[in-house]
Amino acid sequence: MATTNRRIFFLGVTGYIGGSVVSRLIEHPTYKQSEIAVLVRPSKQNKNSVLESLGLKPVIGTNDDLEILTEQASQSDVVFSCADADNLRAVEAVLKGMKQRHEKTGTRPILIHTSGTGVFTDNAKGLHSTDDIYDDMNAEQIESVSPTQWHRNVDLAVQGADGEGYIRSYIVLPSTVYSLAKSKLVELGVQNPRSLQMPMLIRAGARRGQAILVGKGENRWPDVHNSDLADLFIMVYENALSGMAGHGREGYYFGENGEYRQYDVAKEVAKVLHEFGKSKTAEPEPLTEDDYKQPENEGLLYLGTNSRCRARRGRLLGWNPKYTTDDLLKSIRPEVEYLIRQEGI
């Protein structure tokens, strides 16, 4: 691949993960030799002038604009897909464009796709842990994952395109990503700074006036700091460019640096919510079966699943995450303060 005039197409520039990755890319040594086109929803096009001031090239559209995705991918040497781990039609449109690129140039463009360790979840409902721990160096173990699991159909499409020989695929699987994002794009008001799982737990407790727990809280999940995860993406990108990173069947990269028990996180949420007068007690209370049926509680059972893994492949490339599960627990107070300030929970 040429070392100059590299074109990158990026999906997810305003997102919690994607914005942090783009903020790394515009500071990267390769940036001066790169053109980065970023997909921007029509509702966010008021951010175009800010993006352009950074040297980025906004493309107005959504993940449902399949022709735009195909066209942009067909013009690109590298595609980052950081927007939606479950949008198969969007990924198929991107792959269609990348195949056109391969047929035109004879090269194999790079796809760095965002999946998630939710692909390994069970139905524990918070009642127990599991001894099933996935290793990103164990391709056979990953291949044993059912195609009906979260994200898996999209992962298989991406890996399949690599197997057909017209792209090189690198799939990054974040776990529980935490901490308010602090990046250039957050500073400029472009990027969503909030994570997903922690705010879900906080909002549910504040809404009830009592911090919650799914089951007994015995299930376990891995975790990774937003900043460490962005570093992983860049490490994969650099090693994909040099040809040093495994791809396809050997191209799964977990984002993990420790794990937590749901109860320990719920307990910390309860403590902080109680201090702010948002929870009757400083102890989380289990939800009932009737609670899960309420529309406002949709998705909370997901917090009771197990997803256990070990991230070795990225570390072998040189990824060195700095933050630990203790930092996850420390991040809860700023998350609560932010939601009180911004959403009035």
C-alpha cells in the first residue's frame, strides 16, 4: 500500500468510541499523508465547519444510505466502522465498495470493524458467573460462537470478505467501555462523551429513586477505559498498515483490561446516587420479573449477562492499557454528576 495519499473512510465520528479514535488519527504521524472522509448524519451537519477546520472531509449521510457507503468505501484504502455493530446491511454496502476497490486496484483495502464482547453473552440474569473465558488468540474458540449471538452475523460477513481475499479485516471487540471521553472532538462539541452501560444502570436507579441490581449481581464482564480502547484501535491500524497484525480468522482484538462483578458496580452506583439524594438507600435492590416488563426497563437484563475474555492479541502488538477496574469504579461518580448536570436525572 502506498505511504502517501492514503484515503480513509470513517463511520462513527461523533460517537463515544469513534470520536476518540478520530481524535487519535488527526494527531497521528500518518495524518499529513492521509485524507479522512467522515460520515456525518444530516442532524449533525452543523458540526461540518468544525470537522473541516481539522482537515476532515464530511460526507452527509447515515448508515441507511447504502449507495453512499458503497461509493465512499470504493474510493478508500482504509475503512473504520465504529458506528453500529449490528447493522448488517450497512456493512454489506461497505464490503461491496471495498470489493470494487480491490477489483480496480488489485490491492486488499483494510477494514477495521467494531464489534463487542457482547458476542459472548449468556442468559445468566445476574444469578451466576461462568467459567467460559474467551481468548482472542484462540481462533477455534471464537469460531465456535453461535451465529445467532449478538454482533456475530456482522462479524462473520466481515471475516468472510477477508477469506474471499478482497479485504484484510480487523475486528475490535470492546467490552464495557467506561469513563467520560476526553478528546479533541469532545472539546469541540462534536463527540458524544458518554458510555452506554454505566449510564444505563445510573439512569435506571435514579428513575426509580432506588439503585438497582440484576439478579444477585454475580455475573462478570470485562472492562476497558475509553482512552485505552482508542489506543488499541490505533495500534491495530498501525500494524495493519505494516502488515504485522493478524487479520481475518486471526484478526480479532479484544478490548479488555480487567473485569468486574455486576454487584460491585451496582454497589458503587448505589453509594453515589444515595449521596446525591437519588437513591433511598446505599444498597442496590434486585429488580423483579414485573420490573423487566416495563418499557422503561428495556435492555436491563443485558446487564445481568456474563461476558468473559482475555485480550492477548493486541498486547502482542504493543498495546499497553493503563487503566484498571479500580478506575472503572472511580469513573461512576463523574458519570452521575454529568447525568445530573446534563439530563437532570
